[in-house]
Amino acid sequence: MKEGDKFERAVVALLDERITAAGLSHSEFARAVMDGDPVRAWRLCRAKEGKSRRMSLAETYAAAKFFGEDFANMIWSLERQAKERGMLD
């Protein structure tokens, strides 16, 4: 898997954990962030097997705003966490 693809998967996994840890609804997050059919789109982004979907840059930007963060800081923090946890080389 390419490094960029690993990073995308790590971002989705870490956002998933963050939503759960904060006690937030995945449906609420999806409706605020995802395009198209938001709940289905977020479910497909998190899919580990079978059909999946990538999270767009615009959706990732919306996720930062959802959490009240600056986009650049959120991406930096997620990259650091992914490296510390061995999700990236």
C-alpha cells in the first residue's frame, strides 16, 4: 500500500476513535462532514473489507471544523499519532 493510502486509512481510523471517545454520534459527524449520502459515505470510509470509499480533502477539512480545530493542526496531530502507533512508516 502506498504511503498516502496508509495515511488516508490512518486519518479515518483516528477520526473514528476520536468520535467514539468523545461520545459523539457517528451519524451526527457524518451529516456534518460527508458529501452525498453522509451516513453511508462515512460507513464506507470506515470499511475494513469489501467496498470502501476515500474521504475527500474537503470532507477532512469539514472534520477539522466539526471538532473546532485548524485543519493544518489537526492533520499534523493525526500524522504524529499515526506514526507513534505504527500506522505509518
